[in-house]
Amino acid sequence: MVLGWADLSHWFALGMMIPPLAWYIAMDVWAEARVRRPFDAAEGRLCTECGYSLRGLGDDGDCPECGTAFHAWLDQRRWGRVGMVWRPYDQALTDDLEEGATGS
């Protein structure tokens, strides 16, 4: 039995989708490691220009690394536009877990 183009076309189409899908997954993993972890560690307070952690520096000022002016509320809006919204852990859940661990 000889397979024609119609029999192989769906495999060809699937083969053409795998490399872009693999690239998308690789970029997502890279973004998670390169951007999301430092963003969460800085509690959503990264310089929008250089990525320096602004945690603990107040709501307004200049980035110590690059000198770019920052405003906490404006920077959060900018990060939000690219899908970077800081999601702090649920404090009530954390408190419940700590109470359960200490037995108090």
C-alpha cells in the first residue's frame, strides 16, 4: 500500500507545529526563571529600566543602579501591562499553617 500526500499531510502539519510550540515553552520557562522569580522576591518592586530590586526604598525616588526615577503605583501599572502582577501569598493561610506547625 502506497501512502499519498493526503495520508501524510496531518503528520506534516503536526511536525510543523512542534518546533514553535517547543520554542514557546522554552521562552516561558526562561521568563519564569529570569523575570518572575526576581519580581516576586522583590515583592513586585523592580526598576522598569534595569530590573534592580527597589524593595524597601519607599514609594518614590531614583533607582540606585541606573538612576531612573520610580513611582511605586506607576511602576506597578507598567509591570501589570506586561502581565507581571505581584501575587503575595495569602497571609491568612500562612498564619494558619504557622499556628498548626507550632501547635498553639
